[in-house]
Amino acid sequence: MALSAEQIAARLARVRDEVGPGVMIVAATKYVSVEDMTALAEAGIDVVGENRAQDLEAKHTAHGDRFRWHFIGHLQSRKTKVVNQICELVHSLDSESAARRLEIPALVQVNLAGEATKSGVPPEKLPDLLELYPDVRGLSTMPPAAESPEASRPYFRKLRELGEEHGLTQLSMGTSQDYKVAAEEGATMIRIGSVLYRG
């Protein structure tokens, strides 16, 4: 079923009311087709976050500067060329190899829970990456999956404290499940998908 621009616009307005004007809403487009991206533009979404470099390339070819493009998926060093050409920000820098090839502003992804299945640097390795890559604007994280949004709060708080410790003001945290808690804990960007597309 095609996405409805009117419905997305209404959901976007509701989320904006909930998080306030200081939080950038990044529409996660991993499961949005090239064709359905038009509905996002018509709904007033201006910043989109893509997970895969090949999808990023295809969607950018079709829609160009109708959006500001962010990369929010795992960043492989061999994919940095595409990301450098299209995106204004990477949310997921977590390796020296990618840092050596990246040429745009980035957020370092921090794995606060030490989950083996999640990308991100452990907090103690953060200073090394900050020293290596000069254009880090902030931090991002993905807490462990949980039933309750409140379960994410300690991780969001810890990320804010880490940011303060290193003088980094931009915090990308919170998804459709827990974006309100993330905003309460200081998120400057939230990455949401299903709450925009399915209500």
C-alpha cells in the first residue's frame, strides 16, 4: 500500500509537538521504496536517514536535493565514497578504517550496553576515535531492545553525560519506540520510521 502524504504530515506534526522545536526529526527510510519517498517530501519531511549505501544511491538519484540526506546504518569503509558524495552527516562512525576514508561531519556510535550484535565503539574507546577524526559533531546510540521506553532512559542519559564529558553537543538517539524519552534526556536528533508511516 502506498504511503499517504496527508497521514505522514499529521503524524509528523504530532511528533514535533511531542519533542519540541529543538529536536531534528530524521525520517528513517530503510523500508520506504524509491517511489514512496515522494510522499515523504509532500508531507514536509526534509531530513531522511538511510541504512544502506546502495539504497541511498538509488533514492538520491531519483529525488536529489528534495531531502537532506543522513546515513544511519553501519558504515563500512568501502561504502564511504558514496556517503561522502551524498550525505551531510553520518550517525554511525565506529571504526578507524571508516574514519580514515570519511570526509563529512559524523557522530560516533557508542555501544553503551556492550551488545555483541550491535555496532558502535565501547565508551572507553571513544577518545581514540575522537583523536583520529576531527569532524565529530556528537554521539549516537541504540539501546537494547525493550518492552518499555523507560528501559532506554539510562542509556540515553549515559550518552548525554558522555557527550558533556567530551564537549559534544549533538546527540542522535531515540527511535519510534522511545523517542519521547530520548527527547527528555537531551536528544538533538531522533530517527523515526514506523511512527510516521503506520501511526
